[in-house]
Amino acid sequence: MKKIEAIIRRSKFSAVKKALHEVGVNFFSYWDVTGLGNEKQGHVYRGISYSTSDIQRRYLSIVVNDDFEQVTIKAILEAAATGEVGDGKIFVSHIEEVYRIRTGEKGGQTLK
């Protein structure tokens, strides 16, 4: 099993969510986060432009069976990309075990 964590633009969240549902990833968690990066965002207050390095993003956490890893990554890459600096990052790590709390069952079948 793999844990796929993605940090994407908030404006691309709907497209990413739709792309994930289309490939069969129907459960994931997400949070609104603030980070620092290479992209600079400007804000205008009373006609004066201010630049800040704090960037608003959405953080997705998805656990999938190994056979869904590349499908999930491809869906995120295609739906989240704008071609501009600040599109985000995807991190993949290995998950040792998963348990379903309700029944106590463990393993990959708990993700279905």
C-alpha cells in the first residue's frame, strides 16, 4: 500500500477531486494549509500592492493499494498542472498496514 500526499493549488481542487473519482479513488482526506515556496503572491490593500511568500494551498492525503499508485499520481498530475511555478508537489511513501476500525480486518481489502 502507498500513501500519496499532494500539495496543490486551491483553485485546482475541484478538478483533482473529479479526476480522482473518475479513476476510482473515492476516499481521501484534505486540509487547507499555508506554506512557503518559490511562488510569490501579491495582495492589494487600499490600492497598494503587498508581496508575501505565504501561499494558500490544499493538502491531500490518499492511501491506495499498490496497483492504484501510478493511476492516482497521473490523475493528480494531469488535473493539478497549470505549467506555472507553484503547481505543488506529490510525495509517496510506503504504508506497512491498514486496519478497519469497525470490523478489525486488516490489509489492502480495507481500502475498498
